Amino acid sequence: MIEKATRSGEAEGLRERAERRVGAAESKLEEALSPKQAKQILHDLRVHQIELEMQNEELHRVQVELEASRERYFDLYDLAPVGYFTLSEHGMILEANLTAAKLLGMERASLIHHPLSLFILPEDQDIYYKYQRQIFDPNTPQVCELRLAGMEGAPFWARLETTTVPRADGPPVSRMAMSDITSQKQADEILKEAQQVRLAKEAAETTNRAKDQFIAVLSHELRTPLTPVLAMVDDLQAQEYLPDALRSGRDWKWVR
């Protein structure tokens, strides 16, 4: 309490000294200036005060706009349906949005300063290694498809699209968009199997048609040599009898 009272007394003393100095300065100013000059200075001071008030209002407006822009950034970046990462030149995660953290099954803060390769399946590490070597090509965005697995979730197919962003104050970084394409991959697999079934069915139908054609041709070729034989049998019908050996398969009778 005593210390607080002491500080209050010091502040009052400081104010009194400041008022005495301002009063002395105003007295000297009144003595040195004419009434017209003093009036002009007072006018300038009022204009300056209004300018400061207008600048303060403008700063407040800009602050409101920045806050609205920050909220829009949160909606577009953090709540986007696509995972977004900022990676260092060594593949370390520098930034990640909420969707990316959800895909990998981790808190966003836990992703920072961890390599993205930590979440890639061992079978697809070579794909990512080759992809990472091309990431910092400034000509075109780099795209690849591989499988990742979160800390507690099942593996999923992801499409990675990365663009390099140069920085004046340090090495370049890469901006990566990650999309879950598991459903698309599953649909492609179903379509592929359906196409294989259709091709197998068409091949079976082609085989059956070829078999039918072959049987038809073979039957015709077998019937053609039998025509003279049947003619000879008809000639023998004019005889008194036919040998028993020729009766096979037909109802032969005596002919008078």
C-alpha cells in the first residue's frame, strides 16, 4: 500500500513538472508570436489532430479487414477438404492444415518437424524418393500417387501435387496438396475387373463361333466323299438283294 502511494505521488509530481514546462514554453511562445501567428499555429494543431483521428479510424478499418482475411484464410486453408503441407527442402513438415492432420491421424502440432516419409508405406518409399528429387524443379508442379498410413488408421491412396516456392530469406520450400483417392482407386479396380470379365466373355464367344464354324466345315467335308458311295448303294438296289454288310444303318429289303 505504501509503495502504491509512493508511485502515485511520484506520478503527480512528474505531471506538475511537465505542466510547469509546458506553461513556460507557452508563455515564451505567446511573447514571441503575434496573435495572427498564434491563431495559425492553433489552426494547424487542430488540423493535425483531425488527421490523427482519421488515421486512427483508417488503422481500425484495416485491422478489421485483416481479421476478416485471417478468418477467410482459416476457412480456406485449415478447413479445406484437401490436406496442405509446407515442406522444407529436406522433406520436413513445416506447416500443415487440419485436414492433413486428420488424414494422418495426428495432432497438427505433432506433425511439425517430422518427415513426411514417416507416413509412407515401405513398398512405396522408392516412389516418394524419386518424387522428392523432382519436387524442386521450378518448371512444373510435380504429381505422384502412393500409399500412406496414419499412426492409427488404415493405409490409404493419396495423390500428391507439389509446387516449389522460392524465398528471399532462405532456401526454397514446397507447397504440397494431398488428396485421398482411395475410393477412386477402388472404383478403377472394379472397372478393371469388369473389363477383364467382359474380355473373357468375348473371347469365349469367339471360341464358340470358331468351333461351330469348324464343325460345320468338317461335316461338309465328310459328307462330300460319301456321295459316290450312296450313289453306288442306290445302283445296287436294282439287284435281287443287297449284301448284309451294306445293311448297317439302313432298312434294306429285297428288290424284285
